[in-house]
Amino acid sequence: MTLKLAFFQGSPSLGDPDSALAVLRQQAQAAATAGARMLVVPELFLPGYNQPDLHARLAQPAGGAWEQQVRAYAVETGCGITFGWAEREGDAIYNTVSTFDHQGELLGRHRKIQMYGAMERRIFTPGEAYCTFDLEGISTALLICYDAEFSQHIHAIAEQGVRLILVPCANPAGFEHVSDHILPAQAAQMGLSILYCNYCGSEGDVTYAGASLLVGPDAKFSAKAGRTEVLMVVEFNDEIPDCLRSTQLSDYRKA
């Protein structure tokens, strides 16, 4: 089965949610025009990743204005949207990603499990569960950035029969090995595909690596961005020869 997916590797909104929403609407329309059924944008697209003073102040509850606006864009454009945002529940703030389908139905929310760096650990409460759903016949999961670097999480998700993982991220320059080596290895070992959507440009003292991608179970890139802003539309197809598909899930033996 094939499915057209899109990812937008854009510059951060610098703490301006209204600007980010306007960009999201524009990119969703462009993705839909190109035939994409799902658009993925980076981690904490609302209100921005390197915005520690805004995360707690602007964070919204599930089902709040941000999600309602994105839901409306999905319906308007006919393209599903996966986006990162700051979620508030009581006193806790979560680094969250939500996915709406092209009819505006919520497919799933995932709270980032693996906090990276002092800023994330200071502000965000870690999530405690995986999120999986059916995306037009494809078993799909959500992770966020650092989550996807842990083989334990990829293994646990693969055991659930997942074929595609959508990963909004905010990976800084200097960590290009994540896109170049870690993610292709994860995909090949567990026999699935990973769509990884990063920022480009700079935000405060962080410069982003770009290198957003879709990599398949043969460790080959169906699409891979450079360092500049780009909307890429790519056809997901994870059919590869059986002789090239990993059997590690069934072959593994504990020592």
C-alpha cells in the first residue's frame, strides 16, 4: 500500500503562535495540492522549541484553541496534520504531538517520553505511554525527537506491528548523525519506516540541523532534506524484497 506524506522543514516561529498557525495553514494547503494525505511539522511548533519562557505561559489543554484551529485546517485543506505543541494538564506541562486526519478526526496524541537537556527536564513532565493508530490502513505510531534515538522504544513499537513512525523533532546542528546513521539503523533493524521532521535556521542560541527525512525498512532514504526551508511530498511504500527485510524481532534470543 502506498500513501503520499509531506513534511515541512521550516524556520521556528520565534514564539509567535499566530505566525506559526498561518504558516501551517499555508503548508497544509500546498501539501494537499500535491496529493499528500498527512503533513508533519516539527516539535513544539506551537509556540516554538527554544522558548522556555513561553512554554508554561502559553501551554494549552488538550482540545484547546490550537488543536481546534489545526483540526479546522485539516478539514479545510483535506490534508491530515501532525504537529508538536506545549500541552498543559493541571500543573504539568508536556511536550506533545497530535495527529488529525483529513476529516479533522483526532487519531492520537503522544507526550514525549525522553527529555533532552536541562531546559526540557526543567519544564516538561515526561510521557509514559506509546500512541498508535491506523493511518489509512497503515499501522502508525508517534514519537518526538529524542524518543526515536532509543532502540528500546522502536523495538516496543515494532512489536505492536507498527509500519510507520511519525517523529516531529528539534535536532540541533552537530547531531546530524541521528539522521545519517541512527534512524536508518533503527528502521532497518525493526523493519519499519520513520518520517523525521526537523527545523532549519536558528532560534536563540540553537541552530538546527535540518536533514528531515523518510527512511524505509531497507535503510534507504525516500526523501532527505538539506539545511534550508522546504516542503517535501513523498510516497510512502515499505514493500521491499523479503531477503532484505530484517527478521530481528523473531530471531532475537536473550543471553
